[in-house]
Amino acid sequence: MHKTDFEDLKTLVENRIGQILRDDQNKRIENRLTPIVRRNHLDSISALITQVTREPEGTLADDVIDAITTRETFFFRDESPFNALADKVFPALTQTRDKTRPLRVWSCAASTGQEPYSIAITADQILRRHWDGDLDILGTDVSKYAVEKAKQGAYSQIDVQRTVPARIMVRYFEKNKTRWQLQRSIRNQVRFRQFNLLDNFSTLGEFDVIFCRNVLSQLTDEKRADVVARLTQQLAPDGILVVGTLETLIGLDTPFKAVERARGFYTLADPNEVVPEIALDKATAGRRR
């Protein structure tokens, strides 16, 4: 992709979703955009960039955003956050929540659904022993393609076998021709919605747990600070924010407090009161699954 076209694309993406494109991504992004060029009978990548620059809110620009933002994900990614949900977070929340309202979880960058479905599976194994109230999991992503695929809850053999233990496959998935379909009981726990993290959060309501993993690091410094500030308004005072294991809120002016020995876990309250003695050592990793 020509440098000037790539610079125009970087501006478009930053304005639309706040994401930074690195120069070393040029070739990979060009490969992702080539099918759009062919599908729309355009002459070149340059012609595509020219058109979406003229109509940055058009359907063609939506296709470009979809192609750029659809990222690889997998079930129980990084493992430790799901162990934490099982061992400490869900049991602790059930002791402090009123069962007249659902326990609410938001997966901010749900991609094709593996993260919120992993949360639902974890909840099914843990909450039924502690909680007879409702559970509401919201999965959002800026990509329309990813959201539509997530709603189907059907995955390839590779998607499932890569990180899902055999006993979880047997219990929660059903083979349907060449796809593995999640059981309806799990699919019904998760709602999906196309949503841009630069948009207003207030319509989403308050959450007990927010997963915002592996997305903050993709944003500009200004947009990252803005998103984190607005997340404080959507998280319950004693709720939990989970960011990527390689992400941090250090350097941001935020009231969030890090949970000791739980990388990527933050709360607005006293961490020792919200999730006391939380431990994510490798010796216990994965025992819930």
C-alpha cells in the first residue's frame, strides 16, 4: 500500500474507533483489504482508500473497519482471568448482590464471541453452586461481521480444540456437520451488540464485571484515557475491571486500584474487601475447567 494511502487510512481508523495502525502493519492490512477491492470492482487499494476517505461513515468504510479490526481470539484466552472469576470474583459477588437483579458482565471487545462465551461457561460451573439469580452477559464489538458470527455460537474444530478441554467440549458443545455449536443454554446467557467504544456508554447500564482486554493498548493515549474514565461510570463501586495481562492503567489519572497478585484486575473500592486473598498461581491454573 502506498505510504500516502496508508496515512489516510490511519487517520480514518483513528477518527472512527481510536485505534492506532503501525507502519509495520501495512502489508497485512493490504492483504485484508484486497478482497474488498475485488468485491466492489475497484481498480486498486488506492481507489478504495480514496472512496472511504470521501465517505468515512459509509458502508464501504464499515467494511474496511471490519477487515482491520477482526482479530484472532480463542476460548479461555490467557486462562488466569477465568480462574479468578471461578475462584474469587463470582463467589464474592454473589455474597453482596441482590438477587432481584441480574449479575451483569460486559465483554467490551468480544470479537467473534469466544471471551463472553468463556465467561458464560465459567459462570455455569460456578454460579449454580452460589447463585440462583439471573446472569446477563453483554458482548460488544465494533465489527458487525464479528458480532454476527458471535451470535451464531458455532466454531470450527480448530477454534474449539485449541484451548477447550475435552470435558468442556463434551458438556457444552454439540457437533453440527463441520462446526461445533455451543449449547443453547450458554448462548442464551450472552447478548451481542455492535458497539464503538468511542460512543456513549450510558445506555448500557451498570456492570459488576467489565472485561476490556487487549483493546486499550490499541488506542491512542487520548482515547485510552477517555475510555478508562468512562468505564468508571459503568462499573459498580465494588465491581471488577479486567484488562489484558500485558496492559496496565499505570500512568492514567484514574481512581482504579490494582488487585494484588491478579495482573490486569482493578476495582474502584478496596481490593482486599472486594476480592480478598485472590491468587492466580500456576499451580492452580485451569482446575475449574
